[in-house]
Amino acid sequence: MDRWLGARGLRAAGRRCPALAPQPKPQNAITVAVSSRALFNLVEEQRIYEEQGVEKYVEYQQKNENIILKPGPAFYFVKALEHVNSRLLELYPDDEERFDIVLMTNNHAQVGVRLINSINHYGLTIERFCMTGGQSPIGYLTAYLTNLYLSADSDKVQEAIEAGIASATMFTANKDVVYSDTQLRVAFDGDAVIFSDESEQIFKEQGLDRFFEHEQLNENKPLAQGPLKGFLEDLGKLQKKFYAKNERLDCPIRTYLVTARSAASSGARVLKTLRSWGLEIDEALFLAGAPKGPILVKIRPHIFFDDQMFHIEGAQKLGAIAAHVPYGIAQKYQKST
């Protein structure tokens, strides 16, 4: 069975999540699970937890449950998802194929009131909560038919990736940036994010020249899929719903491929792979090794997925919200440096 099952694969395998209100039903939704520390800024609360323990942490949260939490790194991404939902409901009022946001946290239930108050304050539509009382929430991701999991905890993200669930660790930008409130913008790296790390392995182990040679020899052989291919596919399905209503020019979803590959020597295989999958990308930016940060400043994505931390750090410095995908051979090299 395909390693990157996600929700779609689980449905095909005949599994179903228990009926959970409200709409949309999990089997029809694109479920995005977000941790509380990804959705909100809980830096001070996390410090209390680490230094004083869980009882003081819960006590602090209860005393401050009417103090609204500030946005975290996934906040504007979630807001953009909800804008897409509102547009979909205008065009397809009876269609359940839209985003469903689940708050997936190992927080204790006693902390829930503060989270609910903050969610309501910002007008977010998050009805599904999974609060595991200190236990890892990863086992619940498949039960919720999760298509994408975002967390500030790299260990939990690694656990989810190893379970075959599209996941990323969220990092807050170091500068305040104004993000579009009318269009969801999602930027993806290519190798080890949308695609497998097959070609990245050649580059890391045999060098750039051998990488170019390998890509040109295999130009017509599609790359294997990586952990975020399914989410790109989900975005594409929703885009087509807007196109069907003659909304292509006003589509509230835009996707970007931002890759260190060079176009002439290794770009064709990437584009042909997407074509073989029946997927479109709105903009493809081949940087030939140039820094990604300046391009991301121009795009201003609500989220940028990359498998290499130096790209994540470069994006952060320039104000981009970045999400690290801990998958592929690059992780081996990062751990050894």
C-alpha cells in the first residue's frame, strides 16, 4: 500500500472516521490538523510548562482563560483556508469538499476554554478538537482522516511523517508581513516535499554533475511522490471547482513551486512529472541554487514547505512563514552538521 496514504488512501482502503458533527463529514473534507502552538503564540506558556511543570501550566492557562492568545505561525494559513471555504460555499452550497480544520493538541481539557475563547475572538471556524491530556496526538491523525498536520513540535511531526501522514513543523517569521486575505498562497519546494528524495540522494552522494546527468537521462521517467504531493493534489481539486464556475482569474488558491533546481538542466523532469500526475502548478520558480528568501518575500505565501532547515531559516529572516518537512536524505546531513 502507498506509504503516503493520507485521508484519501484510508478511504480507498475502506476505513471510516466515526461520525463527527458538524459538517463537512470527514470523508468528504480536506482535513488540516493544527496544534495549539502552531495556531497560537504559546511561547510563554510553553516556558512555564517546561520550567514549572504541567500543574502550574494548567493553573496559568485557567487564570488567563479570558486573555486572548496572539496568532501563531499557522494562524494566517488557517484564516486563508477559511476564506477559500467561504468562496466554495457561495458557489457550491451543498458540497462538502472543502477544508475542515481540527485543533490537534496534547493539551489537557482544562486548557480548552482559553483556546475556545481565542478561536471565537478571531472568528475562526474550528469545531473539532482533539485534546489528549499529555499523550501524543499522532495516533488520532488517521482517525480524523488527516490530509495535513502542522505542529510546532518537531518530534511529533517526525512521528507523523514516519506514519505516512503529510506533516510539517511550523516556524514563526522574524518580521511582520501583510498576507493576502483574499487568496490562499502555498509555496512548495520540490525534491523531498512534492517529489521523493530520489534525485536529492544523487546530488548529496554523487555531486551536482552526476545529478544533472541523472535528471537528463531520466527526463521522461516521473519522479516518485513525496509527502506533500497529496496536499498539492487537494489544492488542485479545489482550484478546478472554481475553474468550473469560470473563476480561474479570481481563484482564491494559488500554488508555487520554489526549487533550487535549474530549469535548463533539471527542470524538465519536474514539469513532466507534474503533467503525468495530472497536476498544475500556478507558478514554477527555478532558482539554480540562488537563495529562496527574496522570492518568498515577493510571493508572501501563507506557508512555505521545504525539507532543508537552511532554506527555512533564510525564509524566516525575511518574514516568510516556513514549515519544515523532515523527510529524505537532507535530514541525515542536517543531523550530522
